Amino acid sequence: MGAPTSTKEKKLEERIGERKLIVHKIAVDLESARNVVEKDKTGFFAKLGFLKPKHDEIECESVLLFYEPFVVAKAHYFLDYYKKKIYTIRVGDEVSEVTIFDQILEPKVVKERVKGILKRPHKEIVFDAQERVVNEASAQIGLNRTGREVDHTKLPSAPAESEPEKVLKESGDKVRKFSVSPDKIIDIIRERVARRPAHIGRIAKEVFEVTEYAVVYTPIYEARCRHLKTGEIKIIPLSGVTSEMLSL
């Protein structure tokens, strides 16, 4: 059998699906969002989870609408490779040599102890081999605009705008921008899914594929609230789809 070639000789094959743009429709108007904040604003400043300030001690200074971007992607990794393996085979005491693929191996006498008791010596042969192995991994991944992974199952789900590009263009500065490039986003997804195992030999085939790739802009309201006694300010993000707190 020939010596294994370097893993660098086989280039990773990549298949990146077309990026889809989705803009969620607003389901919660500004007045409704403000009412939610006014109702719950003391809870945002609670100490120890229950010591809340008085209602008139908290002022809601502003509630502004933004579109927050996320990436939701499905990725698949396929690796067909040769794994280095050492085989140990016990042979009879009368065996002086073993021939495997024209390679002559001489048995060694092995002495071993089991629970402190020396067992009867035996012979065994040891040889290097390669196992051909297939590894596959799939994942659905959510990333926020900074490239940090978020729980995609907790992202809002809503009807989509029929003309997403138009909505974003008309929204202007209300549209938040990614702080990482599209190439960096693919790098993050690849690092999350395409992980080579240890002790890898020659690679027969390696494929990284992004089967679904969506950039989702969801409406959020950011409420700026101030504690009038302490001066403490908190920015409260509410989903423009569900009116619930949205962890970014």
C-alpha cells in the first residue's frame, strides 16, 4: 500500500446557495409598542428581581423603529477520508512470521498484567493501516449583525414584505448594517460545521455546502428609558412582530 498523501492535496469543495432577502412585515404599531413599555417599564429597573422603582420614577424618553438584520442558514459538511489506524492481532505461539500484502511481520512476545497478576506471555503482530471513513454533519445556524451565533428558533417569524429591497431603501437610516462582511459570515458558518477529525490521512472528497441562506431584517422598537432618581438609562428592544423583548 502506498504512503498517504498530504491532506492539502485535496481542495475543499464549496457550494454556496443563493442568498435570499426577507423583510418582516410590521405587526405592532408605534403606539402599541409604547404602551407595552409604559406598562412594564419598572420591571426593567428591578433590583434582585423584585425591588422595583415607582412607576413615576421611570420616564420613557423615546421609542424608535429599526430593522435588525440576521442571517439564518442551513449548512452541510461531507468528508470522505482515510484514517490512520494501528491494528494489533494476537497469533499462536508457534507463529514465527505473518505476511500481509507482501509485508513480512514478525510477532512480538507480550507480557501483560491483569489486576496485578502476570498472565501467560503470548505473541501478537502490530501493523499500520488506513480505514476509509465518511463523516457528515449538518446544522442550522443563526447569526446577528456582529457575527455572533444566536438561537435561530427564538428569532421572530412573520409574513414577509413582497418588495423587500423597496422597504429597506425607503427605511433609510432605520436599517441596521452588518459589521461583518458576507465572506466573514460564510467563514463563521464553515468553522461551525466543517470540522476535520484528528488523525486524518488522505482526503478522497470534502464538500462544504450552504443549502439555505437567508438575510432576514426584522422590525424592532428600541425604547430609551431613564430612572429619574439615579439617572440610569436602559435601552429596551421590543420585537415589531410580537411586541416581546428581543435578545440581540
